[in-house]
Amino acid sequence: MADRSSALLRFFFGTMGSGKSTQALQIHHNLRQGGLACLLISQLDRTHGRVSSRLGVSADAIVIDPSMDLFALVRRHHEDLDGELHAVVCDESQFYEPHQVEQLARVVDELGIEVYAFGLLTTFQGVMFPGSARLMELADVRSELQVEARCLCGARATHNARLVNGVQVYDGEMKVVGDTGGEATVTYALMCRRCWTSGRDLARQTSLFDGEARPTAPAGRIVVDLTDSGSPTDGASPFDGAGTGPDDAVVSSSG
Ligand SMILES: [Zn+2]
């Protein structure tokens, strides 16, 4: 039986490319190597039940959706393991519903199971994902992943930008898959706040017009194309070592 007094809810956050999925997989691996039962869950259904990192590792995962009761899910596995489940590792936790984050807090407090949640902090609109906001509010430990990515201007990249056909946009659904079925190609880029803000302002101005006057992409902007979700090792990243990859993409749920 786990020691109920010591389990913690930990939230690790970072931009795209900060290695969140890689670290989630590392913790999952280390715990299992140590003989500890560990559950890996993710909200991204395009992973088809696996969490993968562009660094080449992956592991089976339970894919959840917004309707699922995470406390009940974890408790069921805990009981199946005769009360020996040690930890739950949560990938893409920015997409969890706030009430699901509260269920994770109950997993810690009532079942004595460790929870390690990994996620993006802010959307392409520069505001917190609801799930990440709840994690910030409830977590015992909040930790920013320190793998740094750089904006093309050289400053530290802190913001996630969405680009449609290479142009930063500000309006749209929180989750959008790369292939929208039309002519538009959706990609994501890492930027510093200054570049992100100027791109957003341009997008806002342009949206006042009738869709005719589209802004041109800032010259030389490097775009992290996360639309190819094939092999985790596919595609060169402009941010060497930053772990930018499909695992950290913001994508839609299907359907
Ligand atoms: Zn910049």
C-alpha cells in the first residue's frame, strides 16, 4: 500500500519542443524498471494508444477523452493490481478537463498514488489551457521544463504560435489538426513574446478586413511543421536538441 502522506501531484510544463513527452516516457520507464506499477495516459487520440517521442521511444498508453472519470479509471487499475499501482503519468495534460484534473488530485489524496502531469501552459492565443490552469492551481509541485528553444530572432521561445499557410493566426479552435481537409496547412512555431505579439496584432488587424488582405509571413520565420505525425523521428527540427516533434503538437481529437 502506498504511503498516502507522501504522494504528490506534480505538473511539468513547457512550450512545444521542451521534451514533455520524452520526460513523461522517461519517468514511466524508470518507475517500471524499479518494479513499480505505473499507468501512462494521454489525451491525444492520434497516438493510437501510444505516447511517442521524436527521440525514438514510445510506450503503450490509455487514451482518455473528456467524458472519462480519471479517478474511477485509476482506482479500477489500482484494484486490479491489488492496490499496488504506484504512479500515473499523464501526457498532453493541457487537454484534460478541469474536473479531470480535480479527479487526479483525488487520486493522490485518496489513493496515495503519485501523479506526474506533463503539458503545455498556454494556447496559440497566449492564454492558459483550462486543464493547465487547474493543474497550476492544484499541483503540489509545479516545474517548468528547462529544455530551451529559441525564437528565430534569438530570444528565448516562450510562446506557441499557430500558422495557417505560414501566417500566424489568432482566431480558431483550441485544438486543430494539421490537415484540415482544405487548402490550408496548419503548423505551429515557437516564438518569443515580442515576435508572437507582433504576429498576433497583425492577425487581429487583418481579421478586420474581409479575409482579402492577408498578411504575409514574416521573412525568414522558421516554421515547425508538426503536421506529419508519421515517424517520431521524421523531419528535421530547427531547434536542435529541443525535442520539437509530433509528440508535442497541439492536435485535434478526431470525429
Ligand atoms: Zn523573437
